[in-house]
Amino acid sequence: MDQDDQTPGPFPPETGRSARPLDEVDRRILDELVRDGRTSIRTLAERIHISRTNAYARVERLLQDGVITGFRAQVVPERAGLGTSAYIALTIEQNTWREVSAALGRVRYIEHAALLGGDHDVLALVRAPDNAALRDVVLNRVQGIAGVLSTRTWLVFEEFDGAPAWT
């Protein structure tokens, strides 16, 4: 939320400052926590060969700097009843990103959305139980948002996570 817009959106507010550069120990901490966010400080320290005090201080700094924004479970969508995934590209009216992003943040089954530069303005990842639910998301919910001019949908057949960028 910034001073011009008092309506919070689905995305975290910018802090206005850059995080300190990550060193090798910070990157190893991030790797371990991404691999298992439930890792204790003691285990983390043992795995990367630093003291518990140092591990605790570094994790706290990474949290305070906004490098780590939280801890969560990784869910396999299909096993959670979300068997259909798709990317929806949206073309929106100029200067409607704040309103459109806020509305997208309230649409069930939209997992992620991003403002783009290029042929489309927004890309949203949808994970729905089936094609009927996906159809409802696209044709009724997303296309019904004020400011959305058009959409284009791509079904996801298979996916994988790449290597973390900080390594």
C-alpha cells in the first residue's frame, strides 16, 4: 500500500530499500530453508557449519531485510484436488493495474499474478479442480473484472521448478 492508494492489494508493499548483498552463507541458508522450511536453527547451523547464534542472527536479518517473507508448505496441486492448471494472459485498460490486481487477488483458484511488459499486461496462474471450474474463473470471474479487455488461456500439461536464482 502506498500513500496514493490506501487500498491494500494482494502483493506485499515495497519497503523502499534494497537488501544487503547475499554472501555464500546466506545463499546456503536460503537453499536449506527452501528445501525444508521447518528446519530448526540447530539443524540449519549443523548443515552449513556455522554456530547456532550466527544461524539465528542471519535468518533474523534475512527476515528483517524482506529476503525471506515467510514459511509455508509446498502443496502438490493434483493431490489437493486441483487437477487443472492454466496460465491466463490478460490485456487490461491502461492505468487499471491496482484495481485489476486487487480483484484478481479475490478470485478463488488464482495462485499467482504478475504485471508484465510485452504483448499482454498480466499473467495469472490458475489451479482449479477441473475444466468447468477453470472455465468459470476465466469467463465469469476474470473477464467480469472492470478494466480487463481480453484474456488468453494456456493449459498446463506438466511443470517443474527450476534452480533457485540466488545460487
